[in-house]
Amino acid sequence: MTGLEGAIRLLGDGPVFRAHITAEWSQGRAAFGGLLAAFAVRAARAVVGEDRPLRSVLIDFVAPAELGELEVEATLLRAGRGISHVQVQLRQKGQPLGIFLLAYGGGRSTALAWPGPSRPELPDPESLVPMPYIEGIIPAFTQNFDFRWTRGDFPFSGGTRPEIGGWVRSRVPMPPDEALVLALVDSWPAPILPLLSGPAPASTVTWMVDLVGPIRGAPDAWWAFYGDTVQAGDGYASIEGRLWGPSGELVAVSRQMVVEFSKG
């Protein structure tokens, strides 16, 4: 296991990079979407510089990514006085996989401030049993993360509440950055899946993440995540998620549209 940091290493000088997806990052018929997002933010950093924090990411997953090599192309669309905009395209075998739009902006003085929701009270993660890996049921990429479930039921368990949550961290310690944040947010299954009594595939179509707090903590620190289903029907589900940092501050707010195949 190389860990996330090793997996997202880009090759080349840009703006077109090469990357490689191995079997340990498989998610059924496709690769783990959080890994693709990590590729994108690393490539975007190469063209936008280090002075402005990432504030928001908009993602359209055009096609499932297969294992193997892919291209990651980053384009600086505009560097304004306050905000910089970057577009990243992922391609495989000449075909588009995903389009990422990233906004970077420095902090500024403001008369408006409203704290995000506090992290829920959770048991000590070390007191909880790790989520087991069940081959053929749980995606292979989850072996790269350590989950301690505290909210809702496991996927495909015939539960009654479309929600999930608990503690999570990278199994291979990694200094915290925006790539880790996106991967942790996407590491959790869609919160609609606990309602099913048997396995069924699901894939993200669109995904938006706002990074709203400081990204900091020890490489082996625990992060807290809660996910809820806003609505589901016609084979699609709208879901929301929140990620809190090791010190309890809200770090990311996520919104996804997921397509599910519970009836084939």
C-alpha cells in the first residue's frame, strides 16, 4: 500500500501531466473519484501557485476512469486581484474523464462572519471497531482509509435512515492538504446506500466542494464526516456532506448528485 501521497504523484512538467491508477484504488467498474480529484488539485497548484487557498471545486465526472495511465491538463483561466480560476481536464485514451473548475482566493477583511456547524460529539475513535473490508462488497480503495463508524447503518444493510458518518483517516500517514481533504470527503459511501438490502453500484455524476476552514493536523490525525441524503428518486440521489478537521473546525462542505443502479 503506497498511500494517497504516493498514488497522486504526477509525472511531467505541466501543464499536461501523466498519472497512473493502480488496482488498490479501484471502485468497482471505475477508479475512486477522490483520487481523480486529488490529481486535479495537484495539477492546478502547479499553474496557480501557492499564495492563494483553494476555496471551491466544481466537478463533472464525464466517464468512469479505468486502471492505468491518464492525462491531467491544468489551465489557468484567469488570475484576478482577488480570485484565480483554473480548469483541469482528465483524459484517458484520448477521451474525457472529468472536468474540474477550481477557484482560489486569498482572505480579506470582512464585516460578515458566521461560524459553521460544530463537530458532533463522537466517541473516541480508538475505542471503536474499524470497519472491516469485505472483498466483493466493499470497494478496494477503502483499504487505504481507516473508518470508525458512529452514525447510520452500513451500506446494503437494509437500514432505515439515509445517513452515514464517523471518523476517518488515511492508513498511510499524510500531511494534510487539499488533496487529502477531497479524498477523505469522497471516501465515504453515498448515504442512500444503507437503505438497500444488497449490493448495488452507484457513481457520482457531479460534485461540488467548498473548502471553508483551515487544513491542518498531524499526518495520522482523525477527521470527522457526516453525510445526509437530501432527496432520492428516478435512480438519482442528492447528498450533502461535511468534514471537520482534527481540532473540530469545519473544513469542507460537499454536495453531490449520485446515480444508483439498485434495479439494474
